[in-house]
Amino acid sequence: MRANVGDLLLVESNSAEQHRREGEIIEVQGADGQPPFLVRWPDGHEALCFPGPDARVRPA
């Protein structure tokens, strides 16, 4: 998985009670666009993410 600053990280939910999460990638810390990514979620929270198989990147 590769990303650039400004791309969106989409994390799908496998539960009917939770919705897909979308956050803006504000920093790419891995080499050559690879994880981990620093992500800003819509509530303003920022977190370092190591995306799993339920995640994908949508280019900005």
C-alpha cells in the first residue's frame, strides 16, 4: 500500500453497527510511500496507523 500526503485512508467495517472510517493522511513515515501513516480523522484526532487488509488509499 502506497500513499501521499493528502490522500484519504478508508477503513472498511465488517460490522453493521459501525461505518467506514475516512481520514486524511497528513504524514507518510515509511519508505517510498509505505506505512505507517499519520492520519487525521474527521473529529480532529490524529493517530499513527499501520493499515490492515480492510483498508485502502484513495488518492487526493
